[in-house]
Amino acid sequence: MSATPWLLLLLCLAGAAGGGVLQARAQPDTKGFITIDCGLQGEAGYVDNVIMLAYTSDNGKLTDDAGTCHNISGEYITPSLGKSMHTVRSFAAGARNCYTLRSLVPGLKYLIRAKFMYGNYDGLNRLPVFDLHVGVNYWYTVNISSPGAAKSVEAIVVVPDDFTQVCLINTGAGTPFISGLDLRPLKKAIYPQVTNAQGLALLARFNFGPTDKTELIRYPDDPLDRFWFPWVNSVLWTEMSTTRKVSHLNPDLFEAPPAVLGTAIRPRNGSQIQFSWEPQPQPNDPSPAYFVIMYFTELQLLPSNALREFYINLNGELWFRDGVRPAYLYSGVNYNNFALRKNQYNITINATANSTLPPIINAVEVFSVIPTTNLVTDVGDVSAIMEIKAKYQVRANWIGDPCGPGTVMVWDSLTCSYAIASPPRIRRVDLSSRGLNGDISSSFANLKAIQYLNLSTNNLVGLIPDALSQLTSLTVLDLSGNRLSGSIPYGLLRRVQDGSLDLRYDEINPDLCTDGNSCQPDKRKSKLAMYIAIPAVVMVAIAVVALIVCFTRRKKQGSMNNSVKPQNEISYTSENYVYGDNSLRLENRRFTYEEIEVITNNFQKVLGQGGFGKVYNGYLEDGTQVAVKLRSDSSGQGFKEFVAEAQILTRIHHKNLVSMIGYGKDGEYMALVYEYMSEGTVQEHIEGSRYHGGCLPWKHRLRIALESAQGTQ
Ligand SMILES: *[C@@H]1O[C@H](CO)[C@@H](O)[C@H](O)[C@H]1NC(C)=O
Ligand SMILES: *[C@@H]1O[C@H](CO)[C@@H](O)[C@H](O)[C@H]1NC(C)=O
Ligand SMILES: *[C@@H]1O[C@H](CO)[C@@H](O)[C@H](O)[C@H]1NC(C)=O
Ligand SMILES: *[C@@H]1O[C@H](CO)[C@@H](O)[C@H](O)[C@H]1NC(C)=O
Ligand SMILES: *[C@@H]1O[C@H](CO)[C@@H](O)[C@H](O)[C@H]1NC(C)=O
Ligand SMILES: *[C@@H]1O[C@H](CO)[C@@H](O)[C@H](O)[C@H]1NC(C)=O
Ligand SMILES: *[C@@H]1O[C@H](CO)[C@@H](O)[C@H](O)[C@H]1NC(C)=O
């Protein structure tokens, strides 16, 4: 008997016409079904009055980018064409467009079906070819072969999260479109070949011997709502059927519906059934592996002297050792547990020598394996970046999974890291110059693995969230070129101080600290570019060394020329710490005790009293008004704290922070010389006595100093 090349998928979907109207939701119904009519105009869905399933409109709810709705051309609308195929949604823009199906059960198996009917919806008569992805894994290449052919594509996969995405990938061969999208939950035990690592893509599913050759068996005949396509070629076959009910053996791993098992074919002549297919290349696998599931149920009550027994052969070799004897009115299934990888698949079913009857077959399913080893991005990262996307209305290609699949589909402005067995993580986000408005989203602080965040040159306002300091992996944070207000949160300053964070921030912001009088906008010239970008531990250590060296030298040499900077500092600055145009500046003066006496006119005017000593008014030789903080013997501030404080102030040039002009130290004597704030609040800064909102209290800064200093020991 000759082989029949019948595994063609391009079948007419004999769907049902539509009926009543109802307000539908894009979430699973009580059965867990999601049934979407893509491109349906208006918000309202409808109930199909044949299968009694509610169709949901995809209007704007399910896709990131709206795409556009179209009616197919009237010439392709036939009475048998289901209403859901009358409209399409097409995606002319973007390399990837996705539907997000929500409220799923993580770890459960789902059947996902996408339906396509081109119908010359765009009037161009151009048949597109595009890829489908389920989640971040390749599923199928949709190759539309004729405008009037309805195509159904199915996958069975384990959904790892409580949502999954179906994405249409523009591969440069036409505009992707879709007519309908279905999701059906499956029991865990069913289709045991489907695991976390592999899903199945349907190549063929045929119901043999149906009386009505136009009828697609699906819900409610199949509670799982698979599409059992009728096998229409009956020339070579004799059809068989029963009116009695076919039962499942327990457990039945495939649960083919009785309506499918109740019909079968046997060879009209001869004793052999043969079918074959060739592997369909996938982008990453020219010869994918396959699973075959064959259903055998005896439909005739055989006399005792009759035997129906047959072998199943693959490519001319016995595949199942034992002959198959179908059970009367009970479902029987032969399938492979391990995927087959061949160049060609010829399956021959022939009667055994002892058999008195020809072989039969009731139904068959053929699936190719789709590896589902690409993992979706870490769930926490996804929800954080989704919130960021929504808040700032980020367009670009921010559709689908942020990190994948692979590095090809990664969202613009993101960099991810990939590990073998764990989900990709978002490591870098560069949203500089993207016109971001509003405040800094606290969702940034939920990107727990982020190392680099560049938000520079946007219109961001408001406070810097302290939560950013919790991001232990974050090493670069660029906030420059925004209109932020308030102060740098303590937590971030700490991170800067301990050298773990390179924070960039500037003062072109006119709104800075206008909320209170405690820190008046500074009228200082343009030496802004506040720049805290130093491994502070190193700096403090160097400074300590420098000071020790200097003072030791001073002890020997007597008075020291204060215009000479410690050499280590100079070389360190110029060689190692040049960041773009902004190199670290250590331009502070060193003052001798005698000079401090002159500056303060012998400590004449006390501005205030801080925890560590008194603050005196003074004037430099050029008339600049300064405040001089002199450590008192009783203050308890030690050498290290003093150095650390000096270090902080040396590096932090910011309106909110009093900037230091110089320092002096010799034995018991320690002094810090600050700029004098014209509104007369230097000592308040220093004492932290008038902390208003946005500004960092001095106490905090001191704590930073202390901790920083301790960190160097
Ligand atoms: C599609 O056809 C319906 C009527 O069947 C009409 O109301 C609707 O405006 C059409 N949509 C488009 C995009 O042409
Ligand atoms: C699409 O199918 C046609 C034949 O049906 C084939 O010639 C063409 O190469 C296919 N295109 C792709 C991209 O697979
Ligand atoms: C079946 O066999 C008979 C005789 O053996 C022959 O006349 C008939 O043409 C065959 N039919 C087919 C479809 O091969
Ligand atoms: C499979 O069957 C086809 C025709 O049905 C035949 O040409 C081919 O040689 C067969 N291949 C194998 C491996 O049996
Ligand atoms: C069944 O077919 C296989 C392969 O086509 C062959 O090797 C075997 O001998 C056949 N068995 C019978 C009983 O015809
Ligand atoms: C066929 O029948 C004979 C006699 O009943 C039996 O001995 C033999 O084992 C059977 N062969 C097979 C393959 O079942
Ligand atoms: C942030 O982005 C801007 C603009 O692309 C760039 O000039 C700047 O160097 C970046 N900052 C960092 C710290 O990489």
C-alpha cells in the first residue's frame, strides 16, 4: 500500500459563527480558559453560540503596543469561517510584539493556540512569514501560504510564572498579524513529554474516520479544547465508527475525547497503514526531534476466532516490540517517551502474521520539541522595570521579556547577565537623555541586581530615594543633569564614603533646597560639578598617610609652607582619578595654628558651639568670610575622625553641604575652615540644629565621617 503524504497543516478551520454579546475579561474564565478574538473592534467580547465559549476583545489590554485592527477582505469571509477569524491585529512597528496572558498558575501545563487568517486584510496581497515565541522561547515560524487559508498553531508548555507572553517576531519577511489566541490549562499528568525544559509544538493532530468531514472536534466534545482536525482523504481507507461510548483507561495521559476515539480507519486493500513526515527546520535546529502519539481503540466486537494485531514500525524497523491489540471500546495509546531525531519519519503499521484483521488507527498527534530552556528575566526585575516603563512611558522596544531571549531581543538601554540555571538579571540601565519626567521611581530600588544606573540629562525632579542605597550591587549612579531637590540621602553618602558607589550629581538644578532656609541656594560661582566618585577608603587612607607624613615632617622642620600640597595627594589625583572632565579636586589649604589665630582675630567672635568645639568667625587674607571650627580638648573627636571629616568635606562640593576651605592640625590643635554661609547658618549646619527637610544634617555627616574612619582600621 502506498504511503500518503498527508501531514499537511493548512486546513480550513471550520469554526463557528458568532452570537450574543457580553462584556468579557482578558483573564482566565472559570474553566481557566482565555479566548481572544484579535482585532475585534470595541471593548465588548461575545459568546460563540456553537462552542459556547466567551471571546474577549484584545482591544488595548493585552499588547504593549496597540498594533492596528483590520477586517479581512470580504471575499474570504465564508459561512463556515469562525467570527474570530474575521478580524486581525497587525503589528507594523517593532521587532517584537507580545500578548501577555495573566493570572496563570506557575508550574502548570497550558495549551496555547494562535490562529491566523490573512484574508488580504491590508489589501496588499503580500503573504508574510514571521516567528512566534512563547515566553522567551522560539515556538513556530508562521508561513502564510495563501490568503484564504486559516492556520492554527499550537504549543503545550509548562508556564513557569503566573503569566506568559506570546510574541510575534518580525523577521523582515512581512508584517506579523494574528487572528485569535487561546489558552487552556491542562492537568499536570497529561502530555508527560512536556517538562520545564521542553514544550511541544503541534505538527499534526488528526481524527480518523469522522462522518462529517467538515467538523473540527473541540470544546465541549474535548474538555481540553484541542482542535482535532478531520482526516478528509477517504479513498484508501475504510471508515469505522461506533455509537457506543469509548472509555478511558486509568490513568489516561492524553485524554482524547470519545468523539475522536469513536471513529477509525483501516486499509481498504492490503494490511498496512503508513504515514510519514519530514522534519521542519527551526531557526536554531535544522532537524528538531519529534513525539508521536497514536490512538488505538477497537470499535468492533470481534468473534472469538478473530484477531486484530499489528506492529508499529519506524523507518522500516520494528518500533514497539509487542504487537498492538486494541481494546474494545477502551482507549489505547502508543507514544514515545523520548524524543526521536531522524532525517525522515516513516511509520508503518502492519498486521502480524497471526492477525486475521487489518490494522486500524483512530487518531494521531505529531509534535516537534521546542526547547524551553531560555528563562524569563527574574520576576522582581520584570515587575520593577515594567513599573518604570509605565511611569516614564518608555517606548523604544520595551516589549516582551526585558532580557531575552538571548542578547538579541534585550530591551534598549538595558544590559542583562545570564546564568545557566537561573533567570537573567538586569545589570545596567542607561536612561540618560530619554526625556524622563517626574520623580525618580522607587521601582529602581527593586532592580536588586543592578550595577549601573544612568538617569542623567532628564527632567527628573523631587527627592533622591534613599532606597537606592539598598542596592548593594550598584556601583555607578549618575543623576546629573536633572532638577532634583533635597539632599543626597544619608545611605547613598555612606555608600560613597565606603567607596562602593560612584555617585554623579550636579548643581545646575535651581530647585535645590528651596524648601527651607536651612540651606540657601548657594551663590557660589560655577565650581559646582559636585562630584563624589571616589573609593573613599582609599582616599581616607591616603589622606591619613599624607597627614602623618606632613605632620611628622612639620615636627622636624617647624612651620610648614601651607601652599605645598602633600605630594601623594597630587599624584594620586592626577593619575588615578580622572573621570571625564571632572577630576577630583583636593584644593584645600593647610593652615598653621598661627594662621588660624590671625584669621579668627585671636578667636574673637564665636559663631556657635558644636559638639566637638566652638565655631569662630574669621576672614581670609583676601577678605573671604569663613567659619573656623576648632576642636576642643574635651570633644573626644580623635585624629581619625578629624581626618575623615576633612576628607568628606574635601570631596563634597554641594549646595547642601558646607564646603571646606582648609584644615589645620598639630598636636592637640585641630581646626576646620569652612566657607561662611551668608545667611548665617554655618554653625547650624555644623550642629545640625536646624535640619529642614531636604538637607543633610551635620550629625549625619559626622556619622559618616566616623564610620568611614572606622572602616579604615
Ligand atoms: C470592520 O467591519 C465592521 C462591520 O462589520 C465595521 O463596523 C468596522 O468599522 C470595520 N473595521 C475596520 C477597521 O474597517
Ligand atoms: C514559506 O513557504 C514557502 C512555500 O510554501 C517557501 O517557498 C518559503 O521558503 C517559506 N518561507 C520561509 C521563510 O520559510
Ligand atoms: C483494492 O483491491 C481490489 C482487488 O483486489 C482492486 O480492484 C481495487 O482497485 C483496489 N482498490 C484500491 C483503492 O487500491
Ligand atoms: C519513507 O517513505 C517514503 C515514501 O513513502 C520513501 O520514499 C522513503 O524512502 C521512506 N524512507 C524510509 C527511511 O523508509
Ligand atoms: C511489517 O513491516 C515491517 C517493515 O515494513 C516488516 O519488516 C515486517 O516484516 C512486516 N511484518 C509483517 C508481518 O508483514
Ligand atoms: C501466532 O500463533 C501461534 C499459534 O497460535 C503462536 O504459537 C505464535 O506464538 C503466535 N505468534 C505471535 C507473534 O503471536
Ligand atoms: C551617563 O550617560 C551620559 C550620556 O550618555 C554619559 O555622558 C555619561 O558618561 C554617563 N555616565 C556614566 C557614569 O557612565
